[in-house]
Amino acid sequence: MKLSKFPLMSLRCINFSGPLISTDQDGFNLELGSTKSINATALWAITYADPLWILTNQSSLMCLAFNVKDKCICIKSNIGEISVHQSLKVKIDDQYLQLRLSPNVTADHKLTLELFPSNEYTNEIFPVFIAFEGYHKILRSIESDFIFNDQMMNSKILTLNDIKDKSYDYVVIGSSFCSLGFIHQICQRDPNAKILVLERGLQYLSEHHQHGCSSPPKHVELRSWTVATATAQNESIKNVYGQIPLFGGRSLYWSGWCPTPSTEQLAGWPESLKISLQEKYFDLAKELLNVITADQIRARENDHLIYNNFQTSLKQRLNEVMSIDTIKEVQHAPLAMGNDRSIKFSTVENLSYMKNVTIVFDCAVNKIVHDGHKATRLQTRQGSISLSNNAKLILAMSTLPATTLVLNSFSETEFPQLANVGKRFTAHFVSSVTARVPRHHLLPLPNDAAGVELGALYIPGIKEGAQYHLQLSAVAYTKTNNDDNIHKICKKYSANSISKECIDPSQDFVIVSCSTLGELDHKNKNNQFNLMNNDHDDLTSNGELTIQLNEQDEQLRNWMDNVTFKVMNKLSSNDDLEYWHENNQTWKKDLPSSDQIRKNCAVHDASTMWIGDIDTPVQLDYRLRGVDNVYITGGALWPTGGSWNPVVTIVAMAMHLADTIHDNSNSSSQ
């Protein structure tokens, strides 16, 4: 079966809520509630040509063809011939179910695949996916937090071929926080600007994915780089979190923490940049992101405020931690949960409604072609696109993908001023501790208290110049026969995830989840990101990451764990504090060991193309040094990484970039 006969619609299916359709050497599988790791084999491309829907697995080349006229399913894999079925038997762990086409499959070009027990045809049937011509969605159960936009669903998905004769003032690669920050601000200054967004991934959600919060399914996250052998064998830090290859990127999966770094925390940053950010752009970024502190959140559940008396009591209790050496302050957590909807901010809805913004999905950029002075053309997954003479190229990508693109596009021979690209690297290492205490030992319980209340605090510290911070999320609840409501509220509104396994509804408890983040030493020359020496066909994934913790990192990490337990001990003056032990899923008074609480994957990678005035890869006007029209955004710009969560800072810098470009363009035209 040759797919070239059918018009490619450049779509991909990813089932977030399960079940997951995947493939392996044994053929076609459907895994439901499995603990097995699902990787990129869960990604499918869709084509449609009446009467056939064709699904092709991106890594195994397995092909499923659904003939909606004859109600039959054809299956072909790279290990077998074509076979035709009226239905398919699929394996769910150790059970088998039947997969069949829906009886109404021909209506409106809609494809519905349904699962039901093979020997119980009367049982409830649920859809595996529902796909529309010109669009894609994966559904099993849609809860109230999933908001799908009809206008987006019915819109035409553009390809590069559709826009080949059009010119744009700005071409932006990426659709997450930096992209929105830049586009929003440039449209404030120039409402008529024509902007093209090239998104590597595909359109999926029109809202933040509340369930799962900051932890996307492993098969969704993309790590388009190789980890050096020494790093992969290191027990401390083996990798960094990947990107989310979907429209909206990481803004679909994040915790909403939005602290603003202080002058002390911005040590090592250019003075002029610090002044601009602090005088104007941090405030603009917080306004755009709907950042408010936890004590200002007015979300309600069951006729009670979610953040209320408990938030105040928790801060009053933990103000005592100011006595701990190196801790600077205790803040009500700054969160991107403005009171218009009290849900975490995502970029999708904002970008979708901008009239002067054109978005092309499934369009990974492989290389920037230049004439020695400026970018002239982009090589992408969908083909080549030329940049108009005055167009400006904005790299609003994750740190490592942006660095990969620059390294592949601008050789050190032609651009010796870019020799330092990738030679500096930092990130945040993380420890995570969960503790609980009987509720009446932490705060009084008035008669009209809510059954469930949340709290969130942000506690920064500096140890001998190395930064760290604690971000605490807490839930206080009363005894109940049902823990579902507690869990639902935690999933929807908590800044850190609190797992259902930790919730014991048989007593009144307070549970505190604390993530402690510390900065990887940016001065460590062993931490780098470079291109691999061997030939690699895919230019989007030929980078290699090396991380080696040094003595400063180890000392800071030990100190972080020590401070975390000191802070937790402030939760109770009685001998009733218990810690969650992940290895055996139980509560104990003993401290969990470091191997249980330390994550071996870093977050918030940064500094590969840092900004400055001398000997830096990026100039103070955000231009890649030596290239007239290529601009950098994001964590890659950071001279130092600090420990603060990055979103406010990267958005503020993207907005500053927009104003800088606009002001410089106006001054040069006068």
C-alpha cells in the first residue's frame, strides 16, 4: 500500500489520557493502564482519501487503513504483509479486546474506533480516537478541564505550500512562552505586523492540560539530542527534560510557578539588561501571564475558597524558617493563575486568535541558510521557505533545539565570533520530598472550615553564591469517606503535584509537597552542548549533551536536602511528622534516603548562547553575533542560571526583544 496515493494532511495522533496505541516487534498493541514505558511509537500520522483513513506509525512504519465504505480494517507492518479484518483483536496488558469501526463512521468524514470486550458485545463501548478531515483529536473521556475550540477544530491546517507566495515581517520558530511574549509585544508596537509561526509539533489542546500538571506522559516528551556516554552512566544527573512537540509546547505542561529574580539573583547579568527587566519588563510579563500570589487566588470549590485561611496559616508557620542560614525570605507563591479563570496559563488560546499570525504545524526547521551576513532561507521538514529581505527570524525554541539549529547553520569557520555557542551550560537539579502532619497540629480547624484547602509558598536561598529555592504545595483536608474530591482539587489547582497514593482520607491531614531546585554551576567547563562528530541524517537531533557535577554542585545539593528537612520540621512541634517513602509507597517517620528524593534528570536548561556585550554568542540587542537578522530568546540567553523558575524571565526578555527590534528599526529608518 503506497501512501503517496493519498493526500498527506500532516497530522499526528497522540493519546494523552490512555489507552495508548503503540507498536513493537510483535505488531499492533493497545496498552491501557500499563506501567510499561511508551516511547515515540505512540505517534501516528493520518491521511484521508474517501473512503480510506490511513494511520501510519512514525517509528515502526506500521500502517492501518480503515475503509469506511466496506467497514474493514487493513493492517500492514514492517514485519508482515497486508491483512484485512472486520475488527482487530488488541492486547491490553494480559487481556484482549476487539477494535472495530463505529457504525456511524461515514458521517461527516469522521473516524471513530471503538473498543469493547471481545466476548461481551453488550458492554459499554468507548472511542479510541475521533479524527476529522482537516483536523485531529484523540479522545477517550473528555473531562471539564479539556476545552476544545470549535473554531480551531474547523480551521484549515496550513502547510508551507499554502503560504509560499506570501512575505512576513517576522518568522518565529516555536509557539510556547517566548513566542507569545515576543508576538504579543510586537503587535502592541506594530498592529499591522505580519507574523509567521513555524511549529515543530501539531495542534492538540486549546487549553492547559490540567491533569498531569507539570509531568507530561513520557511518550509525549521529545529529547532531540544524544547524551554523552559519561553523563548517561552518571547516577547524579543523566539528562534534562525534553520539549513538548505540540502547539503550545511546555505551556501545556507546567506548574505555573512565576517568581521574579532579585538584583542579587541576577548576579553576572549585563547591567543595562537588568535595569530594563526590573524597571519595565518583569511587570509586563507578569501581566501577560496572569501572575498573582497564592493568597490572592479566588478559585472556589464546594462553595469555599481553595486558597484561604490555610494559605495564611501555612505562611505564618513557615515564616520561622527565616532563622535557617542562607534562606532569604518566605513568599506567597507567585503563580500564573489569574482570577479570570483560576487555571494555569497556556499560550495556545492567545496565539490562535491573533489575526495577523499565521501558524504552520508539523514544520521542524532543520537549518538556517545564510549569505554570510543574514539568514535568507529555512530548510524545514515540509521543504524550503525563503525569508523576505527585511524579515527577522526569531528563535523562540527550547534551549537545546535552538542551540542545535545554530550550530548546524553557522559554522565556526565562517562565524568565529560564535565559537562559544554551546560551551556554557547550566540547568536546575531537583529534590522532591513529601511530608504530612495531623491537621490540628498545624492549624486550628474552625467549624466552618472547608473540607479541602490548598497552600503554596516560595522560599529562595543562596549558599556561598550558589542559588536554590524551595517551592511548597500543601493540601489540608478533613476526614472523608471519599478521597476523589481531594485528589481532583489537588490536580486542578496545586502548584506541585500531590499523588493520590499519598492521600489518606481516614484522618484530618495536611500534606506538603516540596520541590527544591538548585543551580548547576555555569562556570563548569565540563558542561557543554556540541554537535556529534559522526554523520547524522537528522539535523534536528545531532547535538550531544555533557553534564558533570563538580564539587560546588555536590555541596549545594547536600545543603538543599539538609535545608528541605529543616523546613519540613517546622510543620510540627510534635513528634508526628511523617515522610512519604516512594520505594515502598508508605509513610514513615524516618527521613527518606537521598536516592529516593533526588531526581536524576535536570530541568530548565540554559546559558548555551548567553547574552552580553563582549565575547558572547548573542549581542545585547538579542542578535546572534555576526548575523544581521537572527534573534535568540529563552533560557539559552541566560549568563547565569540562578535557581528561579524561568517563565517570567524568558517572557520579559522576549518582550524586551520585541521593543528593541521595533525601536532600532524606527531609528534606522529616520
